Amino acid sequence: MLISKKYAHDQQCVLYPGDCFKLIRSIPDESIDLTISSPPYCMGKEYETSTNYEDFISLHEKLIPELFRITKPGGSICWQVGFHVASSVVTPLDYLVYSTFGKCEGLYLRNRIIWTFGHGLHCQKRFSGRHETVLWFTKGKDFDFNLDEVRVPQKYPGKRSYKGSNKGRPSGNPKGKNPGDVWEIPAVNARHSEKTDHPCQFPHAIVQRLILSLTKPGNLVFDPFFGSGTTAAAAIVEDRRFVGSELNKSYYAIAKQRCEKAMSGTLVFRQHDKPIDEPNPATKVAQVPASFREVNKKL
């Protein structure tokens, strides 16, 4: 598999080093099966030029009609966003995004997925943020949803029906259960196996679950802000084609390297159905220090 810098319908992997709007103009109508992206939040990160959420709205008012145009009938758009925070004032970006997506007639919200994670920055003047959202839209009312591809282990696999014709038989699906719309997936922090130099990298597992459930092998996945290349690498691993863009040269190089690893089968990532690790109580980091007990009598 070769990596191309220019879009063509027969390319397996296109990593465009430039502005997403220039790339989108080269993509024909109704070409994309699935778009997955996490756009800039306008929070003043090193890759952003704005700290104003009005600029976030302006970007989406320009971008969303183009995403709608290039999406196939029955195709999906999955938009992962968090919150704009300024002086402890929180603006939920999914609310802003939904109002803009809603202007596209024929686009339907199927799920508001909550991505929750146990670790992150600790706040002093509000409860620490421990979730973001993924809005899943479909273009049209007819769409594919491959639930069996993303079932997860059941908590009580031995549970049995207590009445009816199936009384006494296992009540769950032998293939596993629906993962639901609340996904507990570790954030990519310092010691995560997927961590790169990108400051706001989102997990392979989120993209993997969306790709497996909403596309088939050979389908085309798009990410207009691919950053460290998570969407691209996940698409390659799952035998999908990919097209996307990134302005930052350093992140582009990281993404290209991750795609090359995905092609060679050496990419390290955490599977979407891997259970959350429970801390071993015998390890030092899981034990309560004596100094904590002196301050907190509940311990």
C-alpha cells in the first residue's frame, strides 16, 4: 500500500499536507462512506490560532455543508468534541455542532455517544472534566449498522431467562452485548502505549469501534483534521481506504509514520473491547500513604 498526497478515487491512503478545504474541493459529491474527526476546539492549543468559540462556529458553518456534500447516501459523519473552557466557564461544543449540522436537511442524529475516561487534569474550581462526546449522524434514513462487529463481553454471561419459552436458557447474545452509548476508554496520556508528541491525541479504540460498526472493508474513511493520524491508521488496520488532511508538518510526519506501521502490522494500539484494568491493591501506587490517613480520617 502506498501513501499519496493527492486525492484520487483509486488511492488506498491519501495524506494531504495542507488545508482541508483545498482537499475537500477535490473530492466528488457522494464519495465518502464515513467521516470521523475531532476538530480544533479554539482553546489556544499550539496548533490553533484562536481562543474564541465564535471562530469554532464559523469553521463549522463553512465545513459541515461540504461534509454533507461528499458523504454517500447512507453514509455517516462522526464528530468528536469536548468543551470550550475559559476562566472556568464551560461551553459544550457538541451543542454548537448539533445546531449547525441540523441545518443540513436529510442528516439525522443516531447517537450522542459519551466517551468517558478516568484520568486527566484536576480542576480546583469545578468538577474535573472526565468525558467528551461523539455525535453520529447519517445521511438519509437507510444506513448500515454492523453491531456484531463491535459487541463487547457481557458482565453476567451466565444470566438466564426466568420466564417464557426461553426460561432457563442464557438470556444474552453469545456474541456479546451492545457496547451502549457510554464508552469507557482510557485517554491517551503520558504513559499510554499510543502516545505521540501530539498534545490532544484521541484513542485508536474510539475510531476502531466506529469504523467496524459503520463501514465495510474497502469503504472510504475521511478525516479533515487527522492530527497524529489515529483515524488513518485505524482505517488501514481494518482494511478500509483513507483520505484526510493536516496542516501541521510535525503532526503530518507523525501520522505518516503511524500509517506506515499500520501497513506493516507493527502499529501498537489498544483494542476497543479491552476491559479497563483494575489496579492491583498490592502495588505501591494503589496503597494509601500514611500522610493521607492523617488528613482524611475516612481512609
